[in-house]
Amino acid sequence: MTQPTPTVLLEEYLRTLKLSAMLREYPVVARQAADQKATYEQFLQQLAELEVNQRHTASIQRRIKAAKFPVLKELDAFDFTAVPKLNKPRVLELAQCLFIERRSNLTLNGPPGTGKTHLAIALGIEACRRKHRVRFYTASQLANLYLEAREDRQITKLEGQIKRHDLIIIDELGYIPLDRRGAEHLFSFFSQCYEQTSLIVTTNLPFTEWPQIFANDQRLAGALIDRLTHHVDILELIGDSYRLKASRKKKPRPRKGGDTPDKT
Ligand code: ADP
Ligand code: MG
């Protein structure tokens, strides 16, 4: 019987060890190392580095996927000139994600279309890049999850899953008022996360109007705001809707003496 060649054996070992980047790249790296008269250590280090880099990229992708962002939005694509009152250095500092290590929260407040969801997702992606476990929900998705879990007597399990995250984004708090049960569930959620899991909350309503989200319960809304804002950064997005501005820009200019453009 003929012996397998060294490369066949090598490839089998690399496959067994699940070193897929090394398996893919070793012929090229080996050739380059020979050309450059690199040492064995340099060759091995270069190959190991490729494996480490590939794993790092794959784990970021896995965390981004697990976060279930509705779309992917990056900080680079955020036009800060559109919201001049927003404190850009503060946003860039938040993107370093130290607030997550401090278990502190962030609220993004402002009218529709001002970039709250965009910023929340962009910060969430930065957190994924820094090895944090992130999850995105809209407020109504989260309330529904609690309602379903309640029916199946699975609330403890749900809260266990929630606690495994380092950062949870709650988008669109205030768009849909919650009923009594929904309000109580979200209160339970905020209590669970207090000083345990960082939150980013986006909302169109000032805190004074939060009771109307939470079944008009002043006390419950007050206690919830108290927990959320004990350690918090509040970013106000003031300005016109970016969507509206973008669609206005796209509209053709009216002909001279023609109809005035509509102002939607
Ligand atoms: P909000 O959540 O405040 O209603 P979004 O974040 O959903 O607003 O923004 C609406 C759309 O406009 C999205 O496509 C978003 O990417 C874009 N957008 C909003 N603000 C900006 C901005 N300052 N720079 C770039 N894109 C923006
Ligand atoms: Mg939004």
C-alpha cells in the first residue's frame, strides 16, 4: 500500500482541527515563505494569524446575526450635519462601548425620521465588534414576547435568555401604547435589566409623557424611568425627518410658473 503524501496528511489534520483558514491559505503562504526565506516560526505565525483573523471576523458576523437588527446601519453612514444639535463627540465616545461595561443606559429621544433607529443599530454593531452580546427588539415585539411566554408559563426562561445579553436595544417605545399587562411586563423587563444589562431605548415621547405608554399608570412609569435613568446618557435628536428631507431632494424641481410642489 502506498503511503499518503505529506500534503494529504497535512490537509486531513487541518480539517480535523477545523483550521479552515490555514487549510485554504497554507500553499500560498508556504510558497511566499520559501521565496522570502522566512523562518519556520515566521511561516507558522503568519498562518496562525490568518486563522485568528478569520475566526474573529466570523464571530463578529455571528454576533451581528444573533442581534437580529432589522437592517444594518453603520456610524460611518450617519450624517451628523443633519442633526447639528447632536453631540457628535459624545456619540463617538459611546461607540467605544464603555457604557456597556458600566451597565449604563442610553436613550435616544426625538421625533420620527431623525435617525434614532439608525444610531441605535450602529452602536449595537459597534458593541458586537467589541464582543458584546446584543439583541434588538421593538417595544411591541418585546411586549408580545412576554405575553406569549406568560401563556406558556415561560417567563422565567425568557428573562433568563434576556439576561444573557450585554446590550439590549428597545426601539420605538411610545409608538404603540401598551395595555395593563404589557405595561407590567415591560416594567418587569426594565427591573431585570437594572444594573445588569445595558439598554438603548429609542422613543418619540419625552419622559413626562411616558405614563401614556404604560397604561396611564403614573407610578409604574415613574418607577420604570427611575431605573432606566439612574445611570443614563440622554441624546436628543432635534430636527426634521431625514426621510422627508431625502425624498424632497429626490423630487423633480417644479417647472417655472408650474404648480408649487406639495409639502409632504
Ligand atoms: P427614526 O428611528 O428616528 O424614526 P431612522 O433612524 O429610522 O429614524 O431614520 C430614517 C431613515 O433615514 C433611515 O434610513 C436612516 O438610515 C436615515 N437617516 C436618518 N438620519 C440620518 C442621518 N443623520 N444620516 C444618515 N441617514 C440618516
Ligand atoms: Mg425608528
